[in-house]
Amino acid sequence: MRTVPSSGEMLPAVGLGTWITFNVGDDPVLRDECAEVMAAFFAAGGRMIDSSPMYGSSQPVIGYGLEKLGRPEALFSAEKVWTSSAADGPAQIERSRRFWGVPRFDLVQVHNLV
């Protein structure tokens, strides 16, 4: 476990990244498999899931899994902003938030904003 300096919150040192593996489109079998991965992750004490708009369909797949799992309270949501202008950043974050189905993100990282 590691402590988040600004909040004192304890998080596992390892999170669940979603690049490639959660980019499964609308395939119901693969979406269910991703939800099973998320269930095992939370069961093992995992909390932080990370994604980006650049990861294909990973964001809606995360949202599907979170809904299927009853929106685990343990979730620490980490998202990235990747836009070509600062003006587009807030709208992209809002789209991502809707895909995940969360009220807010715990961490927003600026991946690219040029």
C-alpha cells in the first residue's frame, strides 16, 4: 500500500491498466470477460483502474464492468485527458465520466494537451 500525499488515502501500489486488453468493442463475451477480470481485481484488494480516451472502447467496457459489479465502493478511478486544445479538455473528461458511469474521477492526468 502507498499513501496519496495530498489526501492520506491508502492505495495498492499496483492498479489495473486497460490499454489493449479492455479494447474489446461491443462483443458481449469479451465484455463479460473484462468484467470478470475487474471482479477478480477487486476481490484481490485492487482499487485503481486507469484508462484514456485513446484506449479504444476501454472506457465503456469499464463502465459495463462497474455496473455489472454494482459499482464497487473501493474503486479509485484514474483517467487521462488527450486533446489537441485546452478548450476541449473539460468536454472530454465529461464524456469519459459518462462512459465510466462515475460521479467524478479520483485522478485526472494530462496525457497530452497541445
